[in-house]
Amino acid sequence: MTAMKKAQLEDRINSALSNSKGYQAKRNERTMEEIEKTIREMQLQMPPEEIPAAVERMIDDRHAKELEDMLLKLYEQKAIQLKEEILAMLEEKAAK
């Protein structure tokens, strides 16, 4: 593969991946607001000694969801890279 084709391939991969980055940042921001709201509600409804365990469970759930999101993002990234590499190989083979 020529250097120009490699650069084009990298550009296509980066543009496809950049489209989904904004969504993750917005989702994390929204989640923090929800956590703060939930903690305020807990303070009103629960005895103080139960709040730390409830917050810990809530944070564990959030971390599990973030891990799932990261794994999905990694899968998406690898799928995009593989697709672009296959397209580049097909273009190269068609050119021969």
C-alpha cells in the first residue's frame, strides 16, 4: 500500500471514530447530573448510615456501564479499521 493510500485510510478511520466521541462526553455529563440528583434524594429518604453503601452500589453500576461502553467503542473502532483495510485491499487488487 502506498503512503498516500495509508494516509487516506487513516483519515477515513479517524473521521468515522470522531463522529461518536461527542455522544460519550454528553452521556457522561448527563450521568453525573443524575448521580448528584439521586444522592440528594437519598439524603432526604434514607438513614445516613445506609447512604454510603447505596452510593457505592450506584457507582459500581455506573462503572460497569462505562466498561460496557468502552468495550463497545473498542469493538466499533476495530470494525471500522477492519472494514477500511478490506476496502483498501479490494481497491489495490482491482487496480492490478
